[in-house]
Amino acid sequence: MSTLSPSTKESLEGYTGVEVARPLDPTDRARHIDIIRGIAVFGLIWSNLNAGFFSGPVTAADSAARWATTVFSAGKFFTLFSLLFGVTLAMQLERAEHGSSSFAARWARRMLALFVIGWAHALLFWPGDILREYAIAGATLVIFRRAKNRTVLLAAVAALILAASRDSFSVTVTRLVGGDIEAVRHREQPDSAQLLRRRLAGEALRSGTYSDVVRTRIEVFPREQLLRASSPAGPLNWISPWYLGLFLLGLVLGRRNIVQQPEQHRGVVLALLTVGATVGLPLNVYLAATPAWLVNNPVNWPLAIVAKLTLSLGYLGGLLLLLQRRTWLTRLRWLAPVGRLALTNYVAQTAFLMFIRSGYGLGLEPILGWFACFVVALLFYLVQVWWSNWWVGRFRFGPLEWLWRRLSYRTAIAMHARPVTAV
């Protein structure tokens, strides 16, 4: 049975000396994983800020920024972040083996709490929120907690193939049973009333007040979720095959300790880097040179999935190799707090983006170009780096990280860097 650190003992209300379910203490974290997650946080704002901002380059700087965003950023850091989510599950499973409480129940609470945070995030700030999809796909992961690595890997490949096909679970089920696929696809399309609600939501964002935006989202989002569950596969349609596949792949990487102990798996890490350089990078360059309307054709869409995945794996392999060197681990240590506060930083980014885009904020959406978006993203990220380092010097968890853990573990968790004994 493992032993709790003194700081963790002090932070748990009613500690009796018996191993209990607990959140990971910051002093126990692997710094190199937090650094990688912190780098991914920059990629999130880089990608999100350009999404929907600009229709085409008008200057050489915009053209270069658009190319760089398409090749190196778009979708890659979300993918990297998702892989690390699966690694986190593997780490928690390893810790749970020494505990006495039910891991499945605790993980379900954790995903439910993330789902609630995601819904609030979608309604208040970011309509493209991924936390809800993370929570649903993450809850599904618990099914594989005792499965062999080969089974998990096969499930990951199957989920990623489904994501590349762009079919819902309902379409896949209908195909397997020989049903009417086109009828199912037709049922999954929004009707005229839903399209009208979407248009009203867009108008509210461009010219309405903040309360108008929130109210229209409350009217639109729940109905769209019900539509997804109305097809033959029902609630299975709420599961994102893309995120599920990435989580499962991350689970395998985490189980084998490839991310936690890369120095012991140098061959695998080099293979990840090689795949990214020889497959991912060329594919992304090709797609960046392809007209946007061709990217969504039946051939290029699967290529885009492969391109995102392989380059993201290359990023992971390259960063793991780099951070094995103590010199670089020291140089980049100031990015680790950003990774520790990833949830808070992600929500702060989206709140900032909606403020500068929307009519109730600065209304800069028709003005900013690709290069300006990159500059704004970099400047805001640097502010987050400073703030994150300031925060972790005073507190153990970020505001949303604390809330998430509080809801998940149902126990008192000290926020301050120097926790006091609970009474």
C-alpha cells in the first residue's frame, strides 16, 4: 500500500491513516508531462483564435501565418491534449490499485463533474466546447480499464476509423444490420426550426447583448443533443469516436509508461518522432496546399485525420526526447504551471476569444487577419504563462482544477500552497 505525502494527509478532511481516494498532489506530478500539456495550451488558443476569423490572406504575412496554422497547429494540439488525457487515466488507474475505494464510481463522478463544467462553459463562453465530449468519451474509457493492451489498441483503431469515415454510431449500426442508411442520415440532419435557431444564435453573437447570446444557446444546444440521441444508436451518438480513439491510444501509451518514463522507451519515442516527420508533416503540407473545399471530400477527410494524428504523435515523441535532457527540462520549466492549470487556462482563453469576437465585446471578428490572430494568441498566452507561475506559487490548484477535484472526490481539498490541517 502506498504512503500519502504529509501535505496530502493535511489536505484531506478526516484523515485516519488509511489509503483513500485523493487528487494527485502537485509535488507528485511529472514536470515533463505538465510542460507538454502547457505547450499544447498555446496550440489551443492558436487554433481557436483563427477558427472563423478570416476568410483568406491579403498580405504576405497573413498568407504565411495561414499556412503555418494549417500545417502545424490546426487540430494537432487538441489531438496531443487528448492523448495526454488517456495517459492521465492510465496513471490514475495505477494509483487506484493501491486504494480501497471504487475507481469506477470515482471516475464516473469525475466525468460527470467535467460534463457539468463543459455545459456551463458552452452556454456562457464557447459554443465549440469540447469538455462535454471529453466527459462522455472519458466515461466510456472505464469499460477498458481491465482490458488487455491489445484489445484497447484494437478498439482505438476501430474508433479512429469510424471518425475518419465521418459516420455516426447510428449509421454504423444501420450498416451492420443492413438498414436504410440514407434514412438514418436524413434523420440526423437539422430541420428548418433548428437551422433557424442556429441562425438566431449567430445573429445574437454578432450584434446582441451577452444575455441574448446565453439565452439563444440555452434554446439551441439541448435540442441538438436530443437530435443526436434520436437515431437508432441512441445515446451512443453522444460519444465522439475521435476523442474516444485518442483516449484509448493514450491509455496504451500510459500503461506502457512511454510518456511517464520515456528514457526507458527510447525506441518507441524515436518511432513516434519518425512517424510525425515522415508521414504527418508531408500530409499536412499537402492538405495546406489543397483548396478548402477539397479537404472535406471522401478521400482528403481521412487523410486529414491521419495527418493530425501522426503529426501530433511526432510532437509527443519530439518533446519527450527533448525533455529527457535536463538542460531543456530546466529551460522550459516555466511552462509546467500552464499545464497544471490547463482547464482554467482553456476556459480563460475561450472567454477572451468570445470577448474580442462578439458584438457584446470588441467585435474584431471582421477585422483581424491570420497574422494578427497569431500575434494576439501569443501575447495572451504569455500573459497566461506569467499568471500561471504566479498562481502556483500561492495555490495548489487552479480555480477550475480545484472545483473539478472538489466535485470528484467529495472531500475537503486545501487550495493554498501550504495547506493547513483540516478541522
